[in-house]
Amino acid sequence: MALTRTEIINTLIKKHGYKSYLEIGVNTPAQPGYNWGGVECEYKAGVDPNVYTTHKMTSDEFFEKNRESVFKRTYDFIFIDGLHLYEQVYKDVINALEILNDGGTIMLHDCNPTSEITQRRVRASDAWHGDVWKAFVRLRIERDDLEMYTIDADEGCGIIQRGKSNPYDVLCFNRKNILNLVHPDLWKSQQ
């Protein structure tokens, strides 16, 4: 049996003794990938404009109200699976970092799209990952204060925690792919 997002979340909650959980983008039990009911944490909050959990609103509205002290809560674990568009996911991570407790974890869903059609910005198939992966890559490149990796399970579960990373290490490990390096002899032969 494949590892699910819920199993990953519960494993990290148990391992770190997390007490508070926030889910951005909550499915209903009838939808594939329903996660909310299976998460085992002392305090859970959910944000979705279409599904009532604890906060029926957009993530932007939630973060603004939290910032204004309407809710004023911080969390140990934040799961982001809302609007699957790069700029919104990026904004959600930046906002989540403001309310993440020390030692906490953010997890993004859909970081490893299974095909080109599933990663399109406009849904064009049954499965839709959107371009979430772009936000993960941008954060990996920009932020040396975050430790990040993606678990190759359940459409890619991106883990983000505070800690030192070295963007140069990312380049060294993936130099050929990131830079799309072409050997000089190959380049000459194509000219």
C-alpha cells in the first residue's frame, strides 16, 4: 500500500509531539484525498472557502484575520492543499511561516505532478496538481533558511522546516538539470 499524505502528517505529528494543526484547502469525505478526518492532533483548524470546517474563507482572508488578532493563533503543523496555483501557494507558504511555531513543519501537496496535463494552471484532466511545484522550486532557490525536500508519495508531499540549507548545494546536486548543461562538443555538432 502506498504512503498517503495523512500517514505522513500523522507520522510527523507523533514524532515531534505537535499539538496544533492547520489545513489550508479541506476536501469533503466524498472527495478523493480527504485528509481532515484522519489527522490525529489535539487542536485542528481548517480553512476553505467552499467547505465548512472551522474557517469558511480563503487563505488570504484567514491569514489577514489571524494577523489582525481576530484569531491570533500559531501552529505546529500546516498542511497546504488549497488553490493549486503557483503564486497562491507561494503566498500561503510565506504567510504560514509567520504563524509556524519553532520546530514546526509545513507540508505542500501536489509537488510532483504526474504528467504535463495535470500541472497546467487551468484544470484539463480528472487529476489536477496545478503548478504547485513552481512555488516549491522558487522557495528552494530563494530561501537558505529553510530545509526542504519532497516525499515521492501521494502526488509529492513537500516538507518545509526552518533550518539552514545551502542553495549552492542544490545547484551542485542538480547542476546538469538546473542549468541544462550542454557539453561543448555536442553544442558544436549542432551548430
